[in-house]
Amino acid sequence: MEIGKKVVEIINSLGYRGSHEIQAEDFEWMCEDEAVLPFLDWFCSNVNPSLIITSKEMTEFSALKAAGGILEGAQLEQALQSSTNIEEDDLTEDQLKKEIAELQSDIKSTKKRKEILIQQRNRLSIHHTERQHKITKLGAIEANAKKSYKRSIEQIHSDNNKMNTALKNLSKAFNDVSMEYSCDGDANDAMFLSHLSLQDYCRAEEHFTQDLTKYTKKQFFEGITGITGQDSPASWYQLLDLSDPSTLVLKGEKEHITASNCKEVARLQAL
């Protein structure tokens, strides 16, 4: 009966619905069963209202679970250990105020650090955008450079082919010249003009120039004085102005001859 009373008292303290209708006599059959007695003893010794979760607590737990704030595993153990340490520490009011001030200072420094990190992140974001823009431009420049490089390679191959053709033609021309000036007998019989001595040619040219100079002086200077006579008075000879036909007529020149001479002079000047 004692166990039955204790069970009823515990059930009433837990706030179980309809607990006022439960009587101690309802548990007599359980006390008679030796297999159930250990359970009843454990129930009476360990169950108390502090182990009961209220509906309010269930609602708060559901909201916390929906927000993703449930601690599990290592996080739960760390939180329990921290709470145990806080409960064990017996701090005075001054110590608590000091610790709170230190925590507030840490919060301010952490906020400042956060602002600095945000500014650095923004600068890095701008720098990253600029780099991406430059990379985009470099892509177009690289494409143009590749096209230019391809055209240069093609031009080099074309020039190389032309050079090879020119070298082949030059080699063929050289062989043709070599065959043209090759001789079967003495090698001294065939020589290029550039290999010959030009001293005799230069002396002959100089001699011809001297003879031509003497002949010119004789015909155009000494010959004129011989024809006119060196003893004739200088007043016998006058220069006529061909631009004035009247002077020729006055000198005894016939008019039609003077006109013919003027036409010939005009023709020669026009050439």
C-alpha cells in the first residue's frame, strides 16, 4: 500500500490528467508481482516534476528546431560543459561587471574588424571586376594577335618560297654562265672583262682626247684667223644681229635670203 500511495502522489505532482480519480488500491495487483516491484521502486525514487516538459517548452523547442538552432553532438557537449563551468564559477558582482566590460570591448573591436573586412571585400570585388574587364579586352587583343601571327607565318612561307625560287634561278644562271665561259684547253684563254688590265685602254682614250682637242682648236680658232687673214683690218668684220632683218638688207643681203635665214634660225631655236 505504501508503494501505491507514493505512485499516486507522484502522478498527482506531475499534473497527469484524471490523477484525482486514481486510488492507491488500483496499484495493489502491481505490488503483488515481484517482477514489477523493481520498476515501481525506480519510478518512486527518480520520477519528479522537474523531468516533465510542459506544452510551452514543447512549443519553444519546435520553433527553435524550425530555426535550425538545435545543438547536437560535439556542439551540445561543448555547450553543456560551458554552462557547467559557469555554474561552478562563483564570481562577485565586480568580477561580473569587469567580464561584461571586456566582452563589450571585444564586441566593439570585432565589429570594427568586421567593417574593415567588409571594406576590403568591397575593394577586392571592384578589383576583381576590373581584372575581369581587362581579361575580356585581352581576349580580343589575343585573338587579333593570333590572326596577325597567322598572316605573318603565311607571308613568311610565301617569301621563303619566293626566295627558294630566286636561289634556284640564280644557281641555274650561274651554272649557265660557268658553262658559257668554260674552256676545254688553257684556262687563260677565257677571261672576264673585269679581269683584264685597262691601262692600255685608258692611254688610248687619253691620246684620242688630246688629238681631238688639237683638231678642235685648229678648226674653230686657228682656222678662222687663217681664212680671214691676220693682216686684215678689224673694221672689216662686224657681228650682224639676226633678230633685226633690216640690218641684213642694209648690208646688201637680199630680202628673201634674209627671211629664209630667219625662219631657219627660228626653227633651230625651237628644237
